[in-house]
Amino acid sequence: MMIFRAFNLAFFLATLSCPAFAAKALIFSDCTKYEEESGCQEQNLMVYKFTNGVVSKEEYSRLKVDDKFPAVFDGYFDPSEIVQNRYLIIGERIYDLKERKVIHDGYQYEHMRSGEGEDVYYTGRRVKILDDQIVYAAGESGTDIYIYDLNKHTYGKATAEQEKHFKHWSLWGVFSPDFQKTLTTEQHDSGFRLVLNTAEETKVLADGLQTESSPDDFPHTWLNNDTAVTQRSDGEIVTVDLSGNITPLVKIYLNLGDNRFGYAWLAREDDGLIVYTYGDSQYKINPRTKTFAEIRGNLRQPYVEFGHEFVAEIYEQDNSDHPKILYKGKVIGAYRYSEIKTSEGHVALQYFDSEDHEGLAIWSADSGQWTEIKIESLQAFIGWVEME
């Protein structure tokens, strides 16, 4: 009897010491009040929890637009991140999921905005999340650094040492692989110029660059920390070093036709290869051998990976078919989707059907079933967290 009681006591104490089971939770917001001229005026921040495949939902906060809260969470224009499974960071705001309230609102600070009354506009922005520090760029020049500390719950202007360490994050443009500098382009009468930006200076690397496409931008990317890739003209791809020296890379003879006014784009892949897109045509460039090959339609990857072993067929808007969604190589469903977010054993996607009804479809490996939530006015599709 004493042995049995001792065993029960040990089991009880061990149970107390075990952490509570963490449920998967999907976070999003929907607009509940919309005005034609000013947009969404009220939204619900919703949490759907999945525990062993069982779904429960809860409204966390109803956020209204007013003088102290001039804008709603917007998943399209304000990139969102979740830190420490607790802090939801959208745009210049920090929402505490545990306390269920906004704990920092950058819109309230004068250094984050310019103008007065109806002419006010927001010049400050969040530029980086580094562990427990949220870095903002603000001030008239947009380069003054402010920091919110998640552990101390303090906010203020960066110290001289912090300013030196974080200054480069205030730069605009395409960051180099080491995140110390950026590339931007400027358009003028004789074409485009490629500009190098660092925390210390702004410098024109190349001028007179030409294209018959991309009226608002110009194709450019990084090859490495010391070399940019751009084009002299459509199909004439070159590299540019930090001193402005231009070296031919490849010459792609484009069969323009209807593509003449298509969109031109350059991107670097993880393996160091460069992808050049012009209209409907796409080419893969090997900078080491200075060669290229066209990526033909039947050779393009038909699937896109979304993480946690979930993949989906690439959805093309002119195709009425419903792309297949796969988990660990097995088909689990088919939806016309616009965005997908995954967590271990869970996937959520924004879908729309043939009648343009919209919503979220959520699948759990625990149940093997889909849960559909019809939402006509999804405001922010945020992502997954773990909650007790």
C-alpha cells in the first residue's frame, strides 16, 4: 500500500512539473465595419485553436479606428511577424496575445509622422526584428533609430552604440546578402540609374540603363556582397561592382513579340544562379560559366513548397482547376488559393470558389479534415502560434 501511494504521489508531482500542452492556433482578423471612402473602420482579431484536431474559436480583440488608433491591422500592406509565440507585430504596432491588447503603437509618436490634421501621413516604419528588440526608423529623414525592448517593455531613441549597430536597417531597397547595403533604381530622361546605398553614403553605380518594360522599376539584384546584377538593355545582362565597373554576363536574344511591354525581373536563387524573367519568358543564368538556359513551361516546377512538408500545385488565375494541396507527398485537398501559411501538421489557406466566395480553409493532421471559415472581408491573414 505504501509503495502504491508513493507511486501515485510521484506521478502527481511529475504531472505538475510537466508543461501544459501547446495547441496550434491560427490568427487572423476580419473587417466588421467598412466605409467606402475611408476603408475598414473596425475589425475582430480572431484565434482558432486546434487541440488534437478539435477546433475552438475565440474573439481576442475588437479594434476600432479612432483618433488614438488611426488605422487597422492590414495584412496586405503591413508585414506581420509573431515573436516568442506571444507578440504579434504588424506594421508599427505590437499586440500582446497574452494580455490581449496593443502594448505599443508607433502611430502615436510625433517622430513617426509628418503633417497635421487631415494632412498627416506616416513616415516612420518598422525595419527589423532582432531577438527581443523591434527596430524602427523615423524622424524627418526616416533614418533616426528607435527601439522597443520586448523584455523590458521600453521604447526610446537608440543610444549612439545602438545607432551605429542598427543604422543600415533604415536603408530602402534590395539588401545585399550581408544586409549592410542596398540597391535602388532611379528613372530619368535618359533611362535608369542603379544606386548603391550604405549607412554612410549614396552612390550611383551605373547610369543610362534601358528597358522597354517595367516603367516603375528596373531589374536588379545582388550576385554577392560586392557585385550587383542588372541589364544595359532588355536581355543584355551585366554585373556591376561597388566601384561602378560594368562587366557583360550574358546576352539573351529575346523574341519579344507580345512580351515587348512585359515585366522584367532579376532574382538570385539560394544556389547562386540568377533567374531573369521577361514577360512570359524565364531564363536561368549561371554567373560562373556565363551561360543561360530558358526555363520552358513543361520544365518549370509545378509545385511550390510552403514549409513543414506542405506543397501545393502552382495556381494560375487563367486556369479554372483547383490546385492540389499535398502533405508528406499525399494529396489532402484542392483549393483555388491566394496565400498559404503552415505549421507542423497544420496548414491554412485563403481560398475563393467559382462564385468568388472567400474564406479560410484549415487542415489538421490530427483529424485529417478540413475546416472552412467563410469570410467575405478578411483583413489580415497572420499565421500560426502555439498556445497553452
